[in-house]
Amino acid sequence: MDKLQLDQHISRQFNEDLEDIKTAMLAMGGLVEKQLEDAITAVTEADSKLAEHIINTEAQIDEMEKDIDETCITLIARRQPAATDLRLVMAVSKTIRDLERIGDEAQKIAKMAILLTEDGSHPRGYVEVRHIGSCVRSMLRDCLDAFSRFDAESAIATMLQDEQVDVDYRTALRETITFMMEDPRSISRSMNVLWVLKSLERVGDHAKNICEQVVYLVQGRDIR
């Protein structure tokens, strides 16, 4: 199993600082994962109150990103980490950016959920939203798990799932466009569903980016 063991340093505080930024990043990831799950539920169950909650709490994710990033900068300045330690700090710094962007996509999905709920009908595409949503949620969960365990093999396996997400997205896109052509009255509703599907596809891209950071951290190679 291709995993990483961090070095233990003379300074116990340095070890704790490294563990703290990893823990904070994973906590942020857990919140983002919950936001994404709720956003998908808000769409498929026409729950505008849940969608509003997501929009109102998205700022918390932004604050977490800012705090962790500042901690990473301070850690580099004070400790001047090298080799594996530096890779960990840089991987955390880049991962929180992808997590923040996933949070942004969850907020966009929540806004579409409100519009779809106000429309009062369930347009075609909800099956695809559930399916692709389930796939990208699984990717996000697995990439964070791979990071927590420093497991490059698991990260690579998770990363490859993005190809199927892209295939499913393109299929859903074609089917929805065809439906809009057949029933022009559905265009407005269907466009909102398309925006949801696009946001989910982007979540898969960001999860893939996090997997790439895990491989870089563990193996020291750039596979972008």
C-alpha cells in the first residue's frame, strides 16, 4: 500500500501544527460534503428552506478556508518546512481552495433548488441529478478519506471515477437538450436543471484535483 508516514520532529509543537492543519482541512471537507448532500436533497425534494440554509451558511466555509490558509502561511514562515512536511502544507493549502469552490457549487445548486421549487413542477433530469450527485459525493468522501490516510492508491482509483462522471454529464446534457427541443415550454425549468448538473460535474473536477494533491503529497510527483 502506497502510504506516507510523516517524520517526527524534535519540536513536538511542529508535529502538532502539521497535524492541526490536516485536521482543520478535513473538518472543512466534512462541512463541504454536508453542504453538497443538502444541496442535492434541496433540489430533488423541492426543499427551499434547506436551500436557504445552505446559502446562509456558505460564508462559514469561506472563513474556514481563510483561517487554514493563514495558518499554512504562518507555519511556512516560522518553521520553514522542507520535503514531505512542505508538501503536506502545500497540499492542504491547495485542497482547501478546491473545497471552497465545491462549497460555491453547492450554493449555486441551492439557488437553483429555490427557483425549481418556486416553479412548482418536477422537470426531467432529477434522476440524473440524483445519479451524478451520488457519484460526486462518493468521490469527495473518498478523496478526503485518501488524504486522511495518505493513501495514493486510493486517491488514484477515486480520481479515475471522474471520467464516468463526465460521460454521465454529457449524456444527461444531450437528453435534456433534446427534451427542451421537443417541449419549448420546458426550457426555463430544464435550464435550471442543466445548471445543477454542470455544478455537479465541476464538483467531480475539484474532487479529482484533491486526489492529485494526495498523490503529490505521498509520492512527490505531479500527475496533473
